[in-house]
Amino acid sequence: MIAKREFFTTNEVAQTLGISPFTIRRYIRIRKLKAIKLEGSYRVRQSDLEQFLKARELETEDELAALDAAEESLATAKKTTAATATRKSAAEEKRKSERAEEEPSPRSATEKKARKKSASSSSRGGVTPPTAKPVK
């Protein structure tokens, strides 16, 4: 009859799981994986290793569920943002058209310049700035 092994070294556990021994020792240090110290090095019981693997599977399932929820939330947010942007642009267009109806449009480019000039001179108190002459 073959005896069932009860303890595994950190290197054996690492090799079995396909991760580095350093990671296994870190899991032991942060108490994510139970182990005992025998002969100066850590040993992991088979039952503790099985519990660790089950917990790890649950973590993965929880992470996937959280990821799915986050993706759903993001998709909903994108739809909401797009709808809000559409409503805002429609409201902006409406305001622009209302303003255009209220203000009489200038008939020519000369009239536009005259309006700008009168607006700028009124803000300066009616004083016109001197014009600079080109230097030869």
C-alpha cells in the first residue's frame, strides 16, 4: 500500500500550481495559504492546499462577476452619456436658432465692421486709438 503524502514543500506546491516559490512563500507570510515550519522550512498540508485551491477558485469567480458588473455599468453609462449629449446638442441648436431670430442680421460686411467698431469704441469711452504708420 502506498502512503498518502500529508506535507508538501513550498517548491513542490509552486511546481504543482505553476507559480513561483516566492509567491507561495508570500501567500504563507500573508496567511493566504496555511503552512507549518518543519526542519527550518515551510510545509503545506494537503488539506490546506485543497482549501487554498477552493478559495482561489471562488476568488476568480467573484472577480469575473465583478468584472461583468463593471462592464454592464460602463455600457449603461455610455448609453446614458450619449443620450445626454444628444439632448444637450439639440437644446444648444434650439437656443442658437432662437438667438438668430431675435437679433437682426447685418446686411453686409461693411455693416458688420461698423457694428464692431462702434461696440469697441464705446467700451473705450469714445476714444479711438492712434493708427500706426508703416516704417520704411
